[in-house]
Amino acid sequence: MARNMVSNSVEKKVAEGELSPEQLVEFYRLMYLSRRTDDREIVLKRQQKIFFQISCAGHEALLVAAGMAMRPGYDWFYPYYRDQALMLGLGETPEQIFLASTGSADDPSSGGRQMPSHWGFPNSHVMTVSSATGSQCIPAVGCAEATTYFSRHRNIAPDDFHDDEITMVALGDGACSQGEFWEAI
């Protein structure tokens, strides 16, 4: 359902001329960049230069649309390992992705201490999550509940709080069979 909502929203904006030619080119550039980064990681894995790789192929359009529609450093993100195109849409770079892939100490997400594709960019409000499938759901619900709570109790809200913050959680179909998913629901 979410996929249809995003694609219908983008199709509507294109049809109504709300997306400029420059935005459409950027949309395509990010989709292509995500696929090429993914392809390069597959080659590096086959060459045994990286130890772990999860393909993100097929998710590009939805995740670039989400990244371009949301506000890094303002909205909150609880991604999962296939969200490479979302990270690129939020302004992260292929270099950062490759640093994580190689387990580099320069990896901005974890300094090489976590598995690749376990995103964590505090300045963009991308929260690091566990490897356990679906474990990002409960913290995301807590974040969304905090937004609701602070909206009702502005006197105790942090200074940088905004009433219109959005919390996005992403997961795959396998996570829908996990207890964390159902508890979050």
C-alpha cells in the first residue's frame, strides 16, 4: 500500500508539473547511482574485498521518492538493510556506503564496528538499528509517540522539536512475521 501511495503521489506531481525537469533528472540520477553502487558491491563481494552485501535492487524508485519527500535532520528514519537508495536520497554518499562495506574505521555509521547497510547518520536523524529482523519497528513507534506527546506538551519539548516531524520505519516482508513488528502495530 505504501508503495502505491508514493508512486501515485510522484505520478500525480509529474502529471501536474510539480516536479521540475531538474528534479526528475535528480530522481533518475539517484536511482541509477543506487543500482550502480549495489552492482559494485556485488563485484567487491565476489572478489572477497568485502565480507557482506545485501542487494537493494528493485527498491530504488520507492526509496528515492521517500528520501526526496522527507527532510533529513528534521524527520526521523528507522531503516533496514535494503534502504541504500533512501540513504542516497537523504544526502549520504556512495563513499560512505563503501566505507561501511569494507568495514573501514572511517565508516561514518559505525567506524567499521557494525555490518554494512546498518545505517546510522545522527545528523540526518537516521537511527542505527539491530541486525535482528523487525527490531527497528518498536523504537520507531516510540519516536512517533514522542512527536505526538511533545505536540501536546510543548512546555517540555526539546528546543529543536517540530510539530510536523515524521517518523519513517522501513522493513521487508520477512519482518512482518516477527514479534517486534506485531508489537509495534
